[in-house]
Amino acid sequence: MARPFTLFTGQWADLTLEEVAELAAGWGYDGLEIAVSGEHLDAWRWDDEDYIADRLGILERHGLKLWAISNHLKGQAVCDDPIDFRHQAIVGARVWGDGEPEGVRRRAAEEMKHTARLARRLGVDTVVGFTGSSIWQYVAMFPPVPAEKIEAGYADFAERWNPILDVFDSEGVRFAHEVHPSEIAYDYYSTVKTLEAIGHREAFGLNWDPSHMMWQGIDVVDFIYDFADRIYHVDCKDTKMRMGNGRAGILSSHLPWGDGRRGWDFVSAGRGDVPWEQAFRALTAIGYEGPISMEWEDAGMDRLVGAPESLAALKKFDFEPSTQSFDAAFSQD
Amino acid sequence: MARPFTLFTGQWADLTLEEVAELAAGWGYDGLEIAVSGEHLDAWRWDDEDYIADRLGILERHGLKLWAISNHLKGQAVCDDPIDFRHQAIVGARVWGDGEPEGVRRRAAEEMKHTARLARRLGVDTVVGFTGSSIWQYVAMFPPVPAEKIEAGYADFAERWNPILDVFDSEGVRFAHEVHPSEIAYDYYSTVKTLEAIGHREAFGLNWDPSHMMWQGIDVVDFIYDFADRIYHVDCKDTKMRMGNGRAGILSSHLPWGDGRRGWDFVSAGRGDVPWEQAFRALTAIGYEGPISMEWEDAGMDRLVGAPESLAALKKFDFEPSTQSFDAAFSQD
Amino acid sequence: MARPFTLFTGQWADLTLEEVAELAAGWGYDGLEIAVSGEHLDAWRWDDEDYIADRLGILERHGLKLWAISNHLKGQAVCDDPIDFRHQAIVGARVWGDGEPEGVRRRAAEEMKHTARLARRLGVDTVVGFTGSSIWQYVAMFPPVPAEKIEAGYADFAERWNPILDVFDSEGVRFAHEVHPSEIAYDYYSTVKTLEAIGHREAFGLNWDPSHMMWQGIDVVDFIYDFADRIYHVDCKDTKMRMGNGRAGILSSHLPWGDGRRGWDFVSAGRGDVPWEQAFRALTAIGYEGPISMEWEDAGMDRLVGAPESLAALKKFDFEPSTQSFDAAFSQD
Amino acid sequence: MARPFTLFTGQWADLTLEEVAELAAGWGYDGLEIAVSGEHLDAWRWDDEDYIADRLGILERHGLKLWAISNHLKGQAVCDDPIDFRHQAIVGARVWGDGEPEGVRRRAAEEMKHTARLARRLGVDTVVGFTGSSIWQYVAMFPPVPAEKIEAGYADFAERWNPILDVFDSEGVRFAHEVHPSEIAYDYYSTVKTLEAIGHREAFGLNWDPSHMMWQGIDVVDFIYDFADRIYHVDCKDTKMRMGNGRAGILSSHLPWGDGRRGWDFVSAGRGDVPWEQAFRALTAIGYEGPISMEWEDAGMDRLVGAPESLAALKKFDFEPSTQSFDAAFSQD
Amino acid sequence: MARPFTLFTGQWADLTLEEVAELAAGWGYDGLEIAVSGEHLDAWRWDDEDYIADRLGILERHGLKLWAISNHLKGQAVCDDPIDFRHQAIVGARVWGDGEPEGVRRRAAEEMKHTARLARRLGVDTVVGFTGSSIWQYVAMFPPVPAEKIEAGYADFAERWNPILDVFDSEGVRFAHEVHPSEIAYDYYSTVKTLEAIGHREAFGLNWDPSHMMWQGIDVVDFIYDFADRIYHVDCKDTKMRMGNGRAGILSSHLPWGDGRRGWDFVSAGRGDVPWEQAFRALTAIGYEGPISMEWEDAGMDRLVGAPESLAALKKFDFEPSTQSFDAAFSQD
Amino acid sequence: MARPFTLFTGQWADLTLEEVAELAAGWGYDGLEIAVSGEHLDAWRWDDEDYIADRLGILERHGLKLWAISNHLKGQAVCDDPIDFRHQAIVGARVWGDGEPEGVRRRAAEEMKHTARLARRLGVDTVVGFTGSSIWQYVAMFPPVPAEKIEAGYADFAERWNPILDVFDSEGVRFAHEVHPSEIAYDYYSTVKTLEAIGHREAFGLNWDPSHMMWQGIDVVDFIYDFADRIYHVDCKDTKMRMGNGRAGILSSHLPWGDGRRGWDFVSAGRGDVPWEQAFRALTAIGYEGPISMEWEDAGMDRLVGAPESLAALKKFDFEPSTQSFDAAFSQD
């Protein structure tokens, strides 16, 4: 369909945006999904025109375009509980501040508003990211968790995100939440519940990333049809299942990424079990014309080999749909 | 094995034979399986020598050969009941006439005889096609259908086709029925029964097309072994299954081709679930040396992209068999 | 849950209602789901008070109750196309008349209205049945069927059933359609579409009978959750799958019921593959408190053996739900 | 094998021990696995001879025996992080105190030591329970968790439990940890790692409870063979999987127990997917002669119905092994 | 169907026939399938009228009947190669003699002829047994085995068994070979080949025993349909599969029966994976009216418990077929 | 990882080593795994310096290297029982001699010692091969085989191989046994047992060849982790499963290689069901840096086509592992 392919810069934060842009352009990507992280993008400089021009200049120099930016790491801190050393490592000094949890959450929310403003200045209408969750920690439901506590988690999410989404609305930008463990919406029914919590307001949609749905047993293709009007962005990360020998468990034993004893792992897109072709056909069916963004992650493969390989792997599913009715042709007389 | 690959023209009836021939030759096909349909072939002109020469001339100009012709649409009308608007759209004015069902069936049978004569004139010994069926409509078996009614359906088939097959015999041509819903033989046991009904006469064999056997759960490779002496032709159409989410049903809800909510759909050969490699090995095993004909159909892909792609996809299974006994080499001393 | 268990009399139409009542009561059934068929019930006598009293008297004599009546056979004729010998065998002389199709459909519709009136007189608020369908015949989609033809089928259904449902509304009775091949709604998406066609009017709901959903690959338990507010009645018929050997196809080769070469068959409830326990739990979850009706059908078992056996088999899933919160008990301190 | 069957009292803490004993004896249980919880058992009274006599008296009165006691709830608090409202609800006022986390952990550890002493006084040599875990909260591994943090979790466990196990050793009692989410060992490889962390000391073994291994995809029968010398106790809780429709996810959307939309749930033993017969044969194979304890939990069934039903269900797998060599009998001549 | 149930005495050869008869009768068996082995039956005394009367007297005393006798162990030695210590242990001194292989085979063949004569004298027309095989030893096909060697194996079988079958013919008795590893026919295609080798002579049929077909992946129900006219006897032994954990292999590591690490094992009929109900329905379909013989074997269960249990387990599948056409009843008007 | 790829010469013994070397080099192989067989290598000339130089010269001329040699055929004869025509065809005249079994075994053992010496002279430290087995013939366990007989088989193996392994030790060479039917270790538990029998001495390790583990249901990837310290060499042969139609059995009916009715067969690497990518990742995980040797075998494909094709197919899995920690990059701030 000639949909644009972009490279998500989150896993390349050790390089400068210039370096990532050069690599991506060289491999044939059409653009970047720039993460508001490290040197790549700073949301607090949204109103600095020179900064905006500088960032856009980098893209332009390499012939790349921008359809969306993302801010997973600060979004994560908006609702999370507890806030701890893990957040300190990812939110940056400005948001972390003194580390007092509520302060961190408040500053993270602030940055998400700035991210909407930044998107507007950069000329894009989609921000991809995480929401965090105050109830993810209770996923095992033991020690016992009362139902009201779960309800309160969805309410907390709505309370914290509605003001952020108000800014998105006023900027004409949409938030695309990535369904993912650790977040308020992490599977089918929690997504249904999350959309209800926020009154199905249009500012809040989804970033379709199949990788964490795969091991949960969610039908990633059906998910596209079920939430057709909320698929605002597409991130491609692939998952290989290795269940079935009775020892590799679905929770993967706290084993690190890339350890073959895990029950599942992320692999270069096209080498896993995601039914990409059916997914691309479904995206065509719902009329998705946005970017296909590569979130490349494979702990067992060199990323310089994998990033171009996966681009080629997925492009072969982005074919033109039929412009011909077969039965019509068949019946010609 | 260097078996010839042909393109079935049925789904290209909106183009002239000349146009199809040019495309097919350009993509590397060795020949065409020309459908007696539209402008491509007219069975009623079987005794018009200039017409025959003209048709063969088109092939020759493009370096293509002919191993079989087909006439699915008129074959369909021979036994069908009811005969209705659907047939009107596909059988052509000459066979349709005033649309009186028995007249349509009679004229369709007549055309099938001509098709055998036409095949002889064109120098080929195989006609691919459908038979139609007076009992397909009772497949759901409700409202209740007495067993004699089913027996009568097979008898009706034999009665209508035996005279046609007599002409095939006298022309030295064989009919290759495509096992397919809507036909007298649509799965394993109905094929067994159909061959019995016709006394296993040699004039009646099968066109192995796995696409509709896939979703019925028929073992398409075993089918080749089971009916080894009746595989007269091979048509390649691929099927992708999408069952398993508990909502996409096997009957597919009257949803149109290409709708991802169907339980299964046709896809460009090589992109579906047909075990092509095992099938090609089985064809080698039974000594099938006829053409491999591409019946290209994929409602989600541009046919100009798909027709050459699928040719490449299937050619990689048409490898030379071993000329070496491994154990022999292994034992060399 | 002590839900009542009833016996559907449709497959016992060769016996008198009195005989069926005696058998059912002897086996421990709580009531009957009387079919408007044969000697059992005559819808055209709905306003005959003596007749009503007589029928109710039979039940009373045997200590049985009535929660629903059914009229599958005449419902079938309301939309069906074609109307043929099969309908003649099941609709009765009054509806068949001279057999002219449109007249049959009209009289069948008339009887369905009477059936609502009859239900009211008998003191029940649910009529179970079929709808028929003018487009079921096109389920194989070949010869090609234009999309408008399918749409027209749903429209035809709405047009023919709305006036019937108006009578249902005025009588305060609901129609529970059985999702089944040959009907307008036969799987998940055709049910969605059917409910839309009729504007989700409350008079039209569903009779949950898992038997024909099983072989279509529909998740019969999810179906209860998905259409929770439309489950008006429950019929229990079980299905045994026999797919997987590559020869028994899903369409079952026109083989008769009870032939082991079929890909699936009906068996005495509890001997097949329906996940009854999960289904009963789902019925509890949606608050279904109506009757559990046994539609007993197994071509390989004597019905006098099977009808009591299946009652025992299903009763073990009708247990009382928990009245205790485990976590609460667990936390007691 | 005539292994004794006991009822775990944890889910009956709203009743007195006397009441539970009466029920269990009436249903045919041979004994109880008394939870140190609620009124049932108080570990801090381990040196109160009258109390010990009173508890044993209750059992004696009902003809019940004691093979093991358990203390899941306080074990949970030994390593857990965070310590919060959930623990407050389950550990009791004495351990909770002012709720300062480290104090709670310390007092919980103290109670576990007392539990060993109590077991000794009650004449049993096995204490079943949980360990808690400081790293369970990182199971999703996002936000990123460094490997050292995971290692530190196992070390923390060893540091906190070794002193407790010293008391177990001096009392001649063994601890049987239940592999379970929220604990240090929750699947196969985390169990391997946990045993290593504790130097495989004999005081620490396992309580085989298949329920949480089922949904993780662990082979519960192989688990018995793999950890044959560490199976110190057996708890029977059953799990029904409901995956496969593409919407019910393995993490179950924070849905409450008993909600049919969950991907899995606990059910009365014998109604789920645990391969009990193979498990019992494996227990025989490793020479396990301890109690079979019923941990009854099924949110959709009345426990007064389920507790006796499940006892009958599992007893049919506890048959006598063969005392005869078949081949020997076969060869007799 | 009230088919008779018999107990195969092979695994009870350490008891006298009198003792087995008493047990079997007590459990409700209708008869015995007496093995020509140990004290049970001696084929060489076929012409000793007192002996015959004595044996029949035992049955009569216990109200048991005889439909078939078996001689697996001597049949095994007819074709086997090598003949070794294993045969010495099972064929008895008379057949073993000096152990010279060809002599053993000759005497085994002689005994099989006597077994036919014995059957005739005992009034039964079926002898169940094994054939042995000179090529079973080559099943792994390595070191390489030339195709002629395999052909020679089938020829050797025909040559050795035809003279035996001649005696069967003259006595009016049929041989029912049990498809089993170690024999000439051990799976589907080797059975096809075996029947061809012997020219499909009627004297040679099959004893349907599903146990060894299960782990080979043979469809045991289809097998009944495929060889419908050769099913002369039925032996019921059940198999439980334990594959799927990636360590338990299909060849089972030379582990003894009853070891849970095997990939499969024999279990008391009704506790394994044989689809008994579908098999019994298929037996009804082909018109099998002979005995259902229990070949009880389960290394993990006491045979005194298992033999009566399995009788009850299988009897519930031997129900009466329908005498009623459902559609007929349904259509009654 | 740039691991070297070699071609195993066993299946090319009808060509000279020079011819094989030329072909392999032309296709891009890095070296050969030369079989001590035919003209390729003669173990008895291990101390002939000219011969050694000549062999190495051939490799050098074609730019090939040597990492391992193999001697399957003589290894097979060390323990095998019976020794027969099959061995005569593969062990060569010198080892066969007069064919007296014990003499053949003794001479085969002698040649294995020479093979270690030859490896040392050729500069390689690994010899790949088979062990043979005196108990493989009893794999079906019928006629009954006493457990002591099985134990004796492992003891016989240890007794015969320990002296050979002593020579391996003194030469500083390791033996890599290929787990394979017909050998002492053919699946998971027999491998465990074999390593125990030999006291886990380091001289004895494994050649990981997944082809025969596939059809036995062994998890070939787990096998790498489970025997991580004993994986001394890797041979790549692929297997395609064709089970599931109920007629193709796992033992494959003595049907020849390449016959599509077999339940499984060998195919060109990359065309079968071996999970190559997961296997290569596992090899990386255990630190395997030795050669990847192609044991090419596919009875349905010309080997001149297949040998280069499979090299390309597997090389795409031999990618560089990640040198980057994703979480580290992700957290960059």
C-alpha cells in the first residue's frame, strides 16, 4: 500500500538523533518515530523555535519524515505505583527531581502535556506512549485484592490522564497508548475497561504493538477489527513463543531477554510468531494509512543487522490491495 | 522437475486473450489454461478452422503452449438446481437463452461436448471444469432430506454426464473435475461416491485444486495418493485459515472474499496454508507430469503483483527428484 | 442452581403428547418444551379454550410445567427459498396448501403469529424456533453472488418477521431464534447482522443451542457472554467432532446422521465435545434462570436409553454457585 | 494406595476449627491441614500445652489426624516488597503492628519460627507455606530491571529464610514451599534457582500444588519427577483453562475469580485440566506416602457441595499399584 | 448392543483356568478368550476328547462362554528372526526343543495348526494371535536395508502362514492377527501390504486392538472402517499418551512399563486415550457382533481392582443403536 | 556468529574426496566433515605421513578446513547385535573379515581407536560417530525383555567403549556420539543413562543432530541446554513430519525414504520442521563455537541442488548476537 515505514528511536538512545537518522535513511526507512528521550527529543523545549527547526533539519538532511513521536518513559510514571529506582533510571533528572513519588507523577504528567505541544510544533498529530498503572502490581491477585481496589485503579488513571488529554485536544493531537504489561490496559478486557474509564474520548486511542499480546494469547488480528476506530499508530515488535516443553513457563522465571529457557522472547520482526500478513490485511481493511514503525528488539541479534533485515521482512506484506473484483472478472461474458 | 507452469485465464476474463498472453509470457509462464469464457475461447466455434488458428496464433506469438483448456462455468450448469440469476451472470447468452432451467442445462451439456471437440482441435487432451449438482443445496441436511434424494443426485449426475463423456471418449479427451463446493464431488467421500456413480470410467478424472479442501479439513496430499490414477490436472489456489478465535466460523457468515473476519480466505499461492512442497513431492511420486496451473485469486492483493510472485513461490517446489540412492552412496566402500 | 430441565418434544412427534409427558415425568424432567407439531400442539387452535385446558391438563397430570413452546418447522418456511418437497414434509397440510411458495411463506408467518397467541394462552412468554432464510442457499458463494443479494436477504428477513414480532410484542411473548445452518443467523457474524437488521428489537432473541456452533468453530461459551441480553432460552444438543484424519470433511459428504465417516455428528448430551460445565457457569454469570431443555438426538443410541442418561449427565453441571468470597474467608483473622 | 486425604482449612477460616473438623469428618476426610490463621491455629501459643491439647482434642473428637500444618499468610510477609494494605488484611494484628514494612517482615519471620515449634508440639514434621518475594513485583521486567536486582532478590530470600530454617532443623521439621506467583519460586527455573540460593538444604522442600503451574504451561507431572526428593507435601487445587478465543488473556484482565471471561480459573478438583491420574501415578513412582490435601477453591460452586465431591473425584486416582509383573504372568508356561 | 464381554487370560497365566474363570464370572464377564499358554490351554491335546470336555466344563461351571481362543506366543515364533532367549521364555519346552531357530519356527507353525483344530473342537471359529516377522528388526532402517529385503520379509510371511491357513480353512476357523510392533503387520500400510501378500484370503483377518496403534498415530476408528471386512475379533487394551514435554520420547527409552517418564503406557481400559465410544459405534456400523475381549494391562494398578473396573467402563459404550429415524419423528405431522 | 559450515561427506562416498571438496568449495562451504569411509579416509593409515599430507593437501587446494572427522559405520559395529548383511555392506572388507560377529566387533573397535589417532594426525580433536547397541533390537519390548537385559546392554556398551575412549584420551581427542535409533543413546532418557554408564567421562560427548529426535517428540532445542557441556559437534539434517491423517504412522510401515506415505522423512535442511533459528540461538547461548556440519539427505531432491540450497538456508540463522543491552540503550538519558 506504500504505507511509510519508520524506525522507533527508543532502543537507539545511546546514539544521537543525527546518527540514528543516518542509519535509518541508509537502510531505506521513510522516517523516524522519535522517542522523547535522551538527546533525541526534549519535550520541555517545545516552545523553542530554534530547537524545533534543528530537529526537523536533521530529518530533512536525511530525507526522512515524521508522522508520530513517542514518550513511553514519562507516560509510564504518570500513574505508576510504586515509583522507584526503575523510574529514576528512565525519566530523566528533571522529572525525577527528589524522587518523591507524587512529585514524580505530577512532573511526568506535565511533560506529557508538553509532548502534545511539541508534537503540534513538529507538525505531527500522534503521540505514542504508555500510561503507567497503580494496579499493575496486583496482577497476580494475591495477597487478596478487593474489587474496589481494581476499580480505583481505573479511576486513578482517568483522573490523572483527563487533564493531559485536555491539552491533547486543544493541540489537536491524539495519544496512542501501547497495550503492554505494567500499563492500565494490557490485554483485551483491560483495554475495554480503560476506554470506558475515559468515556471513549477521541483523544485517547491505541498503538497496535502485537508483541506483548502474543504471549498473553490475545488474537492480535482480531484486536485490529475490535478496536478499529482506536488504532492510531502501529509499532512492530515480534515475539517468538517457546512454550510446550513443560519447563519454559509463560512468566519466564525472571530470566533475561535472550535466554533460550524463557517461554517467549522478542525477536527481529519477521522471525517470530506474529501473523504479520493477516495483520497488514486487517490494517488495510480498517483503512489505516499511518506509518508502520519498527520497534526493533532482539537480544540475540546485532541491531545493525536486524534493523534493515526486518524492514525488508515486513515490506513484503505491505502490498497493494486488489482493485479488481474477481467474481466480476470471472463472470465476464 | 521442469513441469510446465500455466496461468488459468478465468480470473482475467476482463482482458483479451492477447493481453493475458502478453502478461503471462512476460512473467515467465510456460503456457495458459484458457477458460472457455468471455473473449478467450468460444466452444461453439470448435469447427471453425480460422478461429482455431487465430487462438493458437496468439499463444505462438508469445511463446506459450497449451496443455489443457477449461470450462467451469458451463459445466456448473449441467446438473445445477436451482438454475437462477447466478447462472445467468456466468453462462453467456447462448446457453442461458430464455432461462428455462432444463433448457439451460441441456444447452450447457451441449457446450461441454463442444468443449471436448474444441480441445481436440486445439491439440490438448484435458478439459478442466465443474459438474454442477442437483443436491448441493441439501448440504446442511435440514429441512430433512431422505437418503434416496441424495442417491438420486448422484444418479442424475451420471445420467447427464455419461453422454457428454461419450463425446470426450470419441475425441480422445479427458474431463478433469475440480472438487469444489457446489459440485457433485466436493470432499473425500463424495468423490469416492461420484467415481462409483460413473463406473470409474476413464474419461472422468480430477483436477487437483487444494483450496476448497483445505477449509474442509481434507488432507490435500493424501488426496493425491488416494486418487493417484485420476489426477488429470493441477490447479493451484491457496487458502489461509483464520479459525480459532471462536468468532470466525467455518461458514464465514456470508462475508465477502477478502474480509478478515471470515474463517478462511483465498490468498496468493504460497501465502496460505496449503503444504505445497509435500504436494509437489506427492505429484512426483504418482508420476504426474502435466502442467501446474496457477488459478490466482486473492481479494487483498493486486493481481499484477500476485501473479508473478506466486509463480516464483511455487517454482521453488518443482525441484528435480534425487537420482541417487542415499543408502547406496552411504554404503560405498 | 435448580434450574428446571425440560424435554423438547420435536424428536418424539411419533408419540402423543400424553405418551411423551409420561416418559419425561418418569425420567425426572421438570417440564416439556412442546413443539407445535404433529399431535402435540396446534397453533391454529390458540383461541380454543377447551383445547388449551386439555393440553395443560396433560402436563398437570404428570406433574410437569411449561416454560416455553417451540415452532421450528413453520418458522423455517417464513423466509425459505426455495420452498420444496422438504417443507411439504414438515409444515403440515394447512400451511402447505397448494405448495405455491409465496402462499406457503404467508401461511407459515400466519401460524407464527398464532404461536405467539398460543404461548400467551398457555401462560408462557417464550417461543423457540427457526426463521428460515432466502440466502442460505448461497452459503458457498459460488456461482458468484453479489453483495447486494446478501443484503437483500437480511432485508427480506426483517420485512417478513417484523409483522410477526409485532404480534409477539402485543402478546408479551418473545421469540428465541435458534442459530442454525439454513437460517438467517447461523454463526457469530450472521447473528450480529441479523440483530442489526431487526433493529435489536427486544422481541427477538436467541435460543442458545451449541450443537451447530461446535462444528463451525464458534466459541459456544463466549457466545453466551457476547449475546448475554439476548439469550432467551437454552436447548441442549451435543456434537462429537471426528475431524483430523484428513478424509472426514467438515461438510460430511452428504452422509446420513450416525455414519461414523462424517466429520461430526450429534450425540446424546454429555457424550460430545460441548464444554457444558463452562457453558452452565456462563449461564449463571449472565443471570439466566430459564429452563434447560434437552433436545435429544443421537442416531447411534436408543432414545429411551439416552433421554434419561443425558438428563443425569447435564444435571451435574447445574450446581449452586458460591455464596462465599474465598478471599474473604482466607483473610479472616 | 490408601494415602490419607486431608482438608486444608485456609478457605474455611470464617468457621471455627471445630466446625471445619465436623464437616470434614462427615465428608470422609482422614485429617486436616490446619492453617495457622484465624481461630484455627495460633503459632505464638506453641509453648502453651493446654492450647496444644485443646487443638489435638478437636481432631481426636472427630476421628481426624494431622500430617502437616500450614502458614501461607505470614510466610508471604517474610520477603514481600512492598508490604501494604493487602498484608494488613491477612497477617493479623500481632504481625502487622504499626505496619512499618521491615518490622512486619521481622515479626512474620518470628512467627514462622514459632510455626516450626508448633508443628513439633503438634507432632507433625511438615509446615506448608509461602516465602514472599522482593522481586515478584518486577515480573514484567518493565520498566527495565537490571540482572543484579534479580540476583539480589534470591539473596534476600536466602538471608531471610536461612535463620528460619535453622529453627526448622533444630525442631526436626521441614518447610514445604508452595510454588506460586508472588513467591520467590513460581515456576520451573525460579524453583531451580531458589533451591540453589538456599544451598539445597534439606529443611526446604516443596508443596506440590499444580493449580498455578497449569496456566503457566509447566508440566505438573514432570515437576514431580524433576524435584522428586523435594516433594514434601501435596495440595490439590484444580485449574480450568479457557484460552483460545483470542480475547481471554493469560493475565486475565484483573477480572475477579469466577468471571468466565478470565483465561483460566480455579475449579473444584476433578473439574479442571490438571492430569490428576498421571500425577498420582508419579507420586507413587517417587514414593510419596504423605497426605493428599484438598485446597478447595471454586468461585462458581457452593463449597459445601464441592468439598465432598472433590474428595470422591480424587480418591478414584489413589488406587493400589500393581503387585504383579505382567510380562512374568504372560510368560508363564 | 448386548455384545458379550470376555476376559483375555494371557495376563493371568500364573493362575489356573479355574481360578481365572471364577474371578471373571464374579466380575460379570460373559466369557473368556483363553490363551493357549501355561495351564490354560494346550493345543497339542486338541484330539483328546476328555481334555476338551474338561476345559469346557470349567467354563460351564462358571456360566461362561467361549467365542475365541488365542495363541499369540507361538504365532510370534512362526516368522521371527532372530529366535532367542525371549522366545525360550514364552513358547514352552515343546516348541523350543533344542532352540535351533528353524526348528522352533517349524514347531510353532505346527502348534498353530493344532490351535485351529483345537478351536474347532472347542466349538469356536476364531483364533487370535501374532504372526512374528523376519523384518521387524529392520524397523529403524539403519544400517541401510535394501528394499528387496523388506519384500522378502512379506514373502517369507506368506510362505510360512499359507500352509497354516490351509488348515484353518479346512477346519472352518479364521485367524485374527493382532496389529502390533514385532509383527508383520504393525500399522496401516504394513497391514495393507500383509493382506496383499496373502492374497486377501478370507482365513486371515484382524484382531482390532487399538493400544499399539494409538502411540503410532494411527486413527483407530478409521481402521475399523478401512478393514471392515477383516475385523474378526476385538481386544481392548488402553493407552495413555504422555508426550509433549520434549523429554518423554515415543520410543520410551527402554524404560519399563509403568515408568511415568515413558512417552506412553498401557492403562486400565477407560483411563487412557482410546476413543472407545467412537470405536464401539464404528463396530456397530460395520456389523461386528462378536465378543469384546478385555486384555487388561496396567503396570500401575492392581489387576484385581482393574479388571472389574474396566468392564464397567467399557460397557457404558455398548448401548443399543437407534431404532428410530429422527428426521422421520421430526417430520411427523 | 561466523561459525564455520562444513559438508559431511558420508552421503557422497560414491565420489572421491577431491570431487566432494571441489563441489563443497564451489558452493561456499568452509570445510568438510570427512567420513572414514570409501576413498575419503582410511583410519588404518593413520601413521602414514604421506597419506595424511595427501588428504590435507586436497583440502588446502580447495581452501577448505577440517574441524572434525567421523566414523559412523565402524562405530555402529562395535556393540551391535546381531551383526549381519547390513554391516557387511558398510564396514568394509577389513573390518568384516570372515563376518564372525565378535571378530567384526573387535576389529571395528580397533578401527575406532585408529580413528582417534588419525584425528590427532589430521589436527582435529573431534570424532563424530555411532556406538551401536546390543539392546536396540528390544526397543518394542515384546517378546518380553527382562530389565536386567537392558541394564546389561548399557554395561556392554561401557565395557566395549571404555578402552576405545582411553585411546581418545591419550590422543587428546573427543568422541561425539550421534543420538540415533539403532544406537545405545537414541532419545533423552537413554542419553542420560548412557552418560551415567560411562561415568560422564569427558572423552564421550554428543553430536547434536536433530533429525531423529524430531519424530520421537524430543525437544531438540532443550536438548542443547540439557546437555550443554556435552555438545561437541553439530550435524544438520532436517525432518518433515507428515503425521495426522490417521494412516501415516510414526514407524512408517517399512516404506522407503522419500515415500510420501511415511509419517516423517528427511528433507533438505530448511525445508523440514526443525526449529533451526531457536537451535542456533541455543548453540550461541551455550557457547558452541565449533563447525555446523551439513548432513544432506533428501530422497526427493537432487543433491546437487540441495547441498548449496541448504547452506544458504541455514546461514541465515548464524547471525551475530547482540552486543548491546537494550534496556541500557532504552534508559539512556
